[in-house]
Amino acid sequence: MNAIVAAVRDRLRPGGTILLADGCLPVERPGIATFGIRDQTVTALRLLIPDLRRQGFTFDRPSQLPGPATLPGSA
């Protein structure tokens, strides 16, 4: 979890996007559900979101983001 928080803090820039994997592959943690564990990702987000909001970052759902850019002549 600390590694997730540190990586986001080190790499995030204004206008940037955070993309986190949710859990691990079942072969990495035998006995865990197919979709893997989420506790480290969830804990990291609980720390990051308030901190990033204090710094002025905002958060959007993927459905609120602009669609893909259309290059001239590609339509």
C-alpha cells in the first residue's frame, strides 16, 4: 500500500490520470477470489483522495471524461 501511495505522489502531475490495478492474479495469491484482493488499493485511495483534493486535484468518472480525439482526415 505504501508503494502505491508513493508511486502516485511521485508521478502525478496537474492534468494527469491515475490508473490503478484492482487486486492481483489468482495465481499470485492462491485461495483468494478470482478478482484478487483489493485491500491495498482501497487503503491507498483512502489516503490519496483527501490529500490530492487538498492540493486542488479533482476526480471524474470515466464516463465524464472527454471521448477520444479525432484527428483531421481520420473520420
